Amino acid sequence: MVKKLTRHGNSSALVIDRAILDLLKIDQDTPLEISTDGRRLIVEPLADNPRRKRFEQAMEKTHRRFSKVFKKLAE
């Protein structure tokens, strides 16, 4: 399948056909991870990764605990 980018404001958008969305079991509310290998654009549903969840929880806890310190360091 060959696609072209579509203008969307000051950006470009790639329209994904319904058949592909259904095949991947994703919709407009599915968080997607976008990466590249240097030649290809890789778009995949964000996996419900327990390790990632623990990391995000640790980051939130650290931010709550040390946000004032981080702010002072940034100044």
C-alpha cells in the first residue's frame, strides 16, 4: 500500500485506513509509540508493559518528592 502525507495545519499527517486499524485492534484513543530505525517509521500500539508502569510510577513519586529541589537546580 502506498500512502502520501496529508497537510494538517503546519504539520503532516498519515491517514491509516480502517482495515489496518481493525487488524491491529487500535482506534483513535489507543496510545501509539513512534520510533525509527533510521530508514523506516515504526508505529505500534503502546504495550502495557509492567516495567514501564513501574518506571512511570517511580518518576511521579520522585517528582512529587523532589520537585522543589529540581526547580531550584534549574534556576
